[in-house]
Amino acid sequence: MVGTSLIPTEKIVERLRYENPWWVNKQIPEVYSAMARRLYFDLFYPFVTERDVKRALVLMGPRRVGKTVMLFHSIQQLLSEKVHFQRIFFISIDNPIYVHLSLEDLLGLCKYSLNLDNLKGCYVFFDEIQYLKDWERHLKVLVDTFPETKFVVSGSAAAALKWHSTESGAGRFTDFMLPPLTFQEYIHLREMNHLIYEGSIPYGQNQVPYCLTHDIKALNKEFLHYLNFGGYPEVVLSERIQSDMGRYVKNDIVDKVLLRDLPSLYGIRDVQELNRFFTYLAYNTGNEFSYEKMSKESGIQKDTLKKYLDYLEAAFLIKVLNKVDIAAKRLRRVTSFKVYLTNTSLRTALFSPISETDSEMGAMVETAVLSQWMHREKLDLTYARWKEGRNEGEVDLVLVDDKRYRPVWGVEIKWSNRYFEKPNDLKSLIRFCKSNQLQKALVTSIDQVGIKQTDNLLFSFLPAALYCYNIGDITLKMKNQFGV
């Protein structure tokens, strides 16, 4: 039946039945049904059930953000909507028992297991698809061969998946990126929504809708916990894993990407050098770098550094932020840039948890803010930095309208209440706003909310925890509104 497999067909069928318990009991395994759904599920699921467009759905994302769980929650939802329990197949490609089998072989074995005449109306979930060589070619054939079957695949090697799905699956695949947890999702999973209520804040001359909190001390306690442990659903919900973050996150996430995924994708020979380089970036998250400085401090050639940065960004471990000058103009030659971890708990795993009085807290808060914005894939954020004689300064976050070459807004990320009392001390932000005719800007604080006027400018102050929560909340609302 199987052809190239050395394992008897009955053994493979036995495994398929084990992976698909709903074929008998009409339920997904309890380990998954007991888990809370990520808020991103409501965005993802309509793509699962979409049948008007003949496309496979490719769920991408870094390791351990809950992709497999989301597939099982999708199956649970299909079952609740009365899709026939023997028309749903789940196959984990990373299981060695399936080695040497094509996707079509596996599909045939599912059909054989259930004595099905056809695959009309079936939903087929392939987990960890990157373990199959040339998966995108196999999947494309299935989409064309079985137009009345819905195929959903997931994979962790974001770099390979993104590249392959766009290169080879044009018109056949729909990509969906599942990022690490936002602070909003963290609050949802921790069942702390009672801390939040819908209100408004002053921004410029207007009041704008904004989520606020009844108890900023309690929210800040959760925010600190999020900074240390909040990127991954399993970590958030397990004190046992939190007590040994180094083993769980470093071994299971960092090492597998750095020592296995990236070397196999890009032919990297010196994996220890890549590992050291990532550790160096993680420790300095939020810092400004230049290739010269990096090369000097790491001992790695500039050309190699550029490749490593590309690889780490493609694997969703870091985010590189480019610079504009005081006039919000992009620099023709990129000489310096900032590098951020995609979630702050990576730093905890590599080093140690931080407290809210640690000197690293500012950089961690900045990294957390950036990690919320990363959920907006099409938003090209920058930071501003300039030096003109004695006039030098920096603004942490700037959004530039690329059509008009003007900044839309600026944000100064602080873990301090000092500037609420002394807004005149925000000299760089004042200079930047004046240079670009911006009348208003946002500044984060520890726990102060309000608006301050200085130099004819209106600065809105908001606790960093609330700012992070609202970026996630607004992003989800936008994605739901526009169906992306």
C-alpha cells in the first residue's frame, strides 16, 4: 500500500487512529480542549472554513506560540459545527513513522483507515510541515488534485515557510502568521480581564477611545510577569516551566532554531558563532548598533553579520529597526540600526528574570512595546536619531508616511514618572515635534495618566503596560475589521 515506507501499513494506520481520536469518540484530546483559545483564533478560523477560494492555509510562526493547539481548537470548532468526525484528518509530519511518505500517501492511508470512497468536504491538517522535503510542491499538487478538500498546514521554521509559500505556492496558499503572545492575550489567558475597562484618554485636542485599568499596581505586576515569562502560552500557564525557563525556552526554542532550523536552511557551518551572536544581541536588546561596532565586539566579519541578522529576523527571533534623521528622512546608507528581541521572555531564558527596579527595565519595556507592534506586519516603524554639531537627540518610535515623507506620530518609551512632572526635560521629543510640525506625541510612564502642555505641544502620558495592552487590542480590532 505504502510503497517506499519500510514500516507496515497497519502500524502507520494505528498511529493515524491514535492521532485522530475523534474518528471514534468525536472529541479532541483533553490536553488541548482544556487550553484557553488565543484571541488570534477568531482571526484564523474563518480561513480554515473558507472554501470559495481553492487554497491551502499555511499557519506560520516561531516555535511554541501555540500553532498545534490552534489546529486542534480548529478541529474542535469544526466538530461543534457538525462537520462529520471522519472527514477531519490530523497528521504530525515530524513523527518518524511517516518518513519516506508523501502527503498524498498519508492522505491515502487516512482514506484507507476509514474506508472512505472520496475526500469531498474533508479537512486535512498537516502539522510541522517543514519536516517534509519539498513540502510546498506536494501541497500544491494536493490543492489542484482535491479541489473539494481543505488543506491546513503549520510549521515553525518561519523563514523557510514564508519563502517557500510565496515562491512556490503563488495563488495556491494563504499565509497566516501567529506571533508570540501580546500583552492583551496574556491578560486574557491569565483571566485578568477584570483589570481592564473601556474608557478614553486625551490625545492632542481630542478624547480617543482607550482601554484603561482600575488598578495600575496590579496591572504592572502582571506586566512585569509578562516581560519575564509572557511570550509563550505554555510558559504563562505553568509555574513549573517558569521556574526553569533556561531549560524550557533555551533548549526547546532557541537551540532548536539556532542549532538545527537555521543551519539546515542556510548551510551555516559555525553554529556556535551564530549562537554567541544571538546571545550578544539578546543581552543588548533595544541598543543601537553599527556593523563596525558589532564586528569589533563580536569578532565576526561584516558580511557574515549581515547574513546572521537576516536569518535571525526571518526566524522571528529578532526585529531590526531602521533609523530616520530629525527631519524623518531615511538614510541612504544604513550605517546604524536598533535590534530588538521579538519577545522579552527570550532574554529571561538566556539570563535571568528582572525586577521593576533593574537597570535593564527600560530596554525590556521598549522591547515589549516593539513586540506588540510586530503583529502589524505591514507597518514600517522607525526610530529617529540625529547629531548636528551640538544638537543631538533620539525619539524611540516614529511612524513615517512614506507617500508624503512626513512623520505621522512619535512615541517616547519611558519606565519613569519623572517626565510627567517635568515634560520640559523631553528635549529630543520637543525638538523632533517642532521640526516636523507635530502638535502632539505620546510618552509612556510607570503609572501616570494625563496630558501635559509644554512649548505649545501636547504630550499624552500613559503607563507602559496600558500602552502595550492597547496596541494589541487595536491591532486585533483592525485585523478583524479588514479580515487580515
